[in-house]
Amino acid sequence: MRINRLARRIIGLIQTFCLLLLVGLFFVPTTSANQNQGLGIIGFRESREIYDGVVFEKIISYNQQGEQRAHTVVIESGKLIPVATYGAYVYGGYNLTQMVELEEAKGSKVVVAINGDFYDTSNSIPLGAMIVNGRFVTSGNKTLVGFKADGTAVHGNASFTVRYNDGTKNTTINHVNKDRKNNTDSIYLYTEDYGTSTKSTIPGVEVVLQANGYLKVGGTVTATVKEVRTNATNTPINPGEMVIGVHANAASKISNLTVGTQITISVTDNTNLGWKDVVQAIGVGATLVEDGKIPESTAANKDVHPRTAIGFKEDGSYVLLQVDGRQPGYSNGVTYEEMYHFFVTEHNVKYAYNLDGGGSSQINVRLPGDAKATVQNSPSDGRERSNANGILFIAKEGADPNKELKHLHAYPRKLVILENGTVNINVKATDQNYYPVATPTNITYTVNGDIGTIDANGKFVAKAGAGSGTITIKSGNITETVTVTVVDSIDKMTSDLTFVSLSPGKQQQLNITAYKNHTPITAGNTAFTWSLSDSALGTISPDGLFTGTNGSATGYIIVKYKSFELRIPVEVGTPPKMITTFEDVIVRPSAGYNWDWTIENPQNGGTGSVSINTDERYVKFGYQSLRIDYDFRNATNTTGVSAFLKAGGNGQPGSTVNQYLKLEGYPTHIGMWVYGDGKGASIRMQLRDGNNKVQYIGFTPEIVDYVGWKYIEAEIPSGLPTPLGLQYAIRVMSVSGKSKAYGTLY
């Protein structure tokens, strides 16, 4: 039987250092990174007013980090009400959409929401202080962003002292609504904001108080001791109660708290910023803009991540910025300095602060005509993450009870479309406060300029050749305008699927995106020419619907536009197979380990180690990744750090092909995502063929000269004896001792 190179493919989940056996190539023209500051060259920006005095903008750009997708909201002074929120309880975390829903259940309408403070990932408790509706919710002495009742922003350093007084002395409370864990020295205070119980797991003394109010900066609360629980864990917190807790070793510190004792709890502001007048506040990270300049310590940090930030202008306006990242080909993320430049050059911001980023970075916006605020960005985890808190911006005005039409809103509002492409213009209607009303039936569409045609239902067909113009949408005296640019050349084209694997006779719709100046262009699949490399594969329609043969076959779907060609691997009858997700990987020396590692040629001076990483900054998908630390500074010849799956019983790499992880069939490529450190180490892998002969395989690119995420893959030579065994899945190398690098890869 003839062995087809595409007959079988083993695919690992696209995951940090996840092994992916992938077939085929797709076209990506090379481009050099632009060295502009900030977001770089902006290829596309679409702005729309989403509430009176509130403008939302989507930006697609290209800077020295590569592709960027950003979202900004500019809120004029006094137009929306800022509200800090943590969800239902401090402990445990809620995603931003849940926070919005909980707030709207109170009768509010959220126009914009962003994620907030950094937090302890084990419990989602924020690192900084938090003030919600005037209540002092969590303690922390770090920079805060807050708002007074009239919306005036207060921001800067925060320092609070929390004490209780029993009538004879003051006792300092070290933490408010923070997890006690195994701390043996500090005093903790819990309120009903924290949760339904203290969540403590280490026995200690926990004193239940009946309180007559809530904590407030500059204020006091009186409370009476109801119960003293010794050797206590997870004490319930009932409505109206507070709990003071310590580790058993620190019991003497609160020995003055006995049943019936009355105490006064105070929160003192140690700064002159006026935090007592603030009704909403959360902690923030680095200061990005300080009096129009960037602090040296901020500029020194060159890390690239998804980001969320908030800025303040001299006129009292707020500027929100969210940038996606960790998604090569879509958005890579930015540095602190790049955010600084954008804030200052685009919006003349005076002060700005970094919020939690990475997989936490998120912005929700209620688009005009929609009932609620929805996620506008692409979180790097592929889903919303539970966070510590967020800032919601609430509408001051409600819906018009008469539901009178005042605005029309086109989606899209700015259109860049490929010649002969098609798009449906969606129109929504709102009242004077941007709440949805019924879309009128008497809408008319008028094309202005030589750009194409539009029918009565809003379906626009671009003409052949380039052009620019507008589409006017009208109902009575209410109008909306769509700006249109028709292009007749592209820089790149990609498919929503990089491979297709189907059961016999099944169908799969493919969608193509074309790019011009790093900006995606609306096209519609009929703007491209579709064909198959072999008619035995099945059929492909003019709009990209593939129908597989009733048998089995392998080949390519071919998509063309002028000189551009995209080849998408196809296999019918052979499903993909997963190797590992790295979510359940255990690395030596942990008990029950299923991955191991070794130093190759240690006599040549290489050292290092392999471990599991859970720092979300270095996790491409999911919750953990493989971490490889290496040090080749003393390398005299070839050496490396190699990781491998424990396929046998003793965890050793073995010496015959049967002792390695067998690769079913004949895969053609092996790929993985790598977070590079740019220091020049090589990445290779090692197979054994069916004759037990070593096969050294190099990845492309092999040299880690990049920083951040990059997908790399290696081609497996054809014609090797089978079965193939995966001996060393990942080899971080100094070849011939030439690389003197040391660092960490994920």
C-alpha cells in the first residue's frame, strides 16, 4: 500500500509548548517591523458615539511588536458614573460580564466596563485597596485610581491604617478581606463583602463581631464581640457580622477580645490625597504617564503583553485603553512605553495607570442598539477570566419611555472592502440616550461615489477596481453614514482554518480574510477563486463550502486572488489525534510525573531544568505551560536541555523505538508555540525511526531570535521506516557550543 505523507496527522492542542503535528504550508508574506512609537502605523480605526459624550474606537495597527488590536473609550467629564465592583464577593473572582450582570440586576445600565487590579491568582483577591460605594472593602498600600461622588478622579499613592480600640488601647489590623493562609503573625479583618465565610484552612482564633455599619476611610464602626472561636477555620460571616482572625501563634495579639467586648474600628488615610471623599476606587499597577511624562522605572520595563489601562485628561475626561496580545497574526501586545506614547500623542493624557493585563485584559461595551455591554476584545485565554474587580461606567439617563427614534447606527460604520466583495450593512436604531428602539422599515440606502451598488436590504457589492465613497442611510430626517474604501490589491490572505479534517461525505465552510497594510479587509468568499488539488477530495463551492468524498483522500484546498495563493491541507476519513494539552502534565521530580528531562552532553558545559509554569503571562492557552531554563555560558561543544514524554515504566528515554511515544501513521510536521527570549538558543527535536535509527529534526525557525510568542514547526523527512518514536520532544540546544545564551523558554 502506498503511504501518503498526509495520510495521518497527529495534532496536539494548540497550547504553550504543545506539540502540534501539522501538515502543509500557508502563505504569509514577510514584513519588517515598523519602529514607530505607540501603536505604530494605524491601518484602520472606526469610532462611534455610544452615549452622549462617550466615543468608542477600534484600532488595527502594526508596530515594532507586530500586529495590534486596540480599543479605546473616551468619556467626557461627568457623562457616565464610574463604579468599582468585585462581583458578589471578594473571594473567588468573577468575570467582567458577570460583574456587569450583577450591577445591572440593581437597575443600572452599564455602558462600558474594564477589568481592574492585579490579584492573588489562588483566590482572586485584589492586591490593592478597594472602595465600593463608599465602603472600604480591601486593604493595601499601593497606587489607587478612585472617583468622588461627582465623578472627579483621584489617583496616586494610598496608605491606610486600620485599627480597633477596645477602650484601653489601639490594635493595628494588618489586612482587611485578605486570605489568612499560613500567615502566623498578622491580624485579619473580614466583612461580609469577603464571602459567606473566612475561607481559612489553617487553625487559628477567629472572633465574630456584630457590627453596626461598614468600614469607611476617615470613619469608624462600633462592634460587639459575639463569639470567640479557638482552633477555628472557615468561620461563617453572617449579614451584619465581621470576623477578626489570627493564626494560633498570634492568639495573644487579640486576647483582649472577649465575648461582650465593645470595640471601635477605624480606617485612617495617611496621605493628603483625600481618599475619605472617594466613593469608588481600585488598585492599579505601573504609572504610565505622570504629569505628561513616563517614569524611568516604567520605561525600563520592556515586557510585551495584552494590556488594559486608564488615563485622565486635564479637562476631567477619562481615556480607557485595551490592547490584545499573545495572539500572533492577530495582536501581539504592547510595552508600557508604547501605551505611554499612545496616551500622550493621541489623547494628551496627563496621568495614566496600568491595570491587570494578560488573560485578564478585557473591555465590554454596550454598542448602540444592543441591550447590554458585551466583550469587544479577544481575551488571550480564549475566554473571559475571573478577575478581582473592575470599573463599570454607568449611564446617567434611562431609556425614553416613548421609544422615539433619534439615532441610526451602521455596522460596520467604516468599511474597507476588496473589489467584487460583498457585505450586509446592519442597521440598528436608538433613542436619544442610545437605548435600542425598533428599527424603522422605511430605511433607504444611497451610494455616493464610484464604489459599487447596494440593494434595499443593505447588501453592498463592491465594484471591480479601487475606489472610495460613502453610503448614506436614512429614515425620515435621521441619517447615518458609512465610509467605504474599495481596494484592488492585498498583502496577505489567511483562512479561519489552517487544516481541514472530515469524516467521509461531511461538509466544512471555510472563510478567507485578506489584508492590506496589516489591516483585515472585508471581502466575502466569492471575491476569491476556489479549487481542489485533486478532484478525488470532493467538491468546493464558489463561496468556500467544501464537501468531502465518500471515501478517503488527502490534498489541498487552493484559494487564489491574483498572484496570491493559499493552500489549506485537507484529509477526508482520517481524524486528528491529540498528544498532550500540557494541562495535566507533571514533571520530574514531582510524584507521578509523566514528563521527564535530561541534560544532553553535560560534560560540554550546558545546564538547565524543566518545570511546569502557571504564570499566566507565559501561558498561551489554558492554565499552564512547560518551562525550560537553560544556561550555555560555559558551553564548549554541543549540549542542551531536553524534555520528553515518559512513555515507558521507568521514566528514562530508553534505547529502542518501542520505548518511545509512538507516532501513529506517518505525520509530516511537528509544531508548537514558543515564548521566546530572543537570546539565540536553538530548538530541535529527536525521533527514532522503525530501525531504531536516530533522526535529528530542526524546527523553523530554529534560532530563538524573537521575544514573545511564535509558532514554529519541523518537517519530518519522508520515507523513514515506521513506526516513528518521539524520543526528545523538545531540545533547547547550544550547537557546537556556539550559543553562550542563558535564559528561559516556555
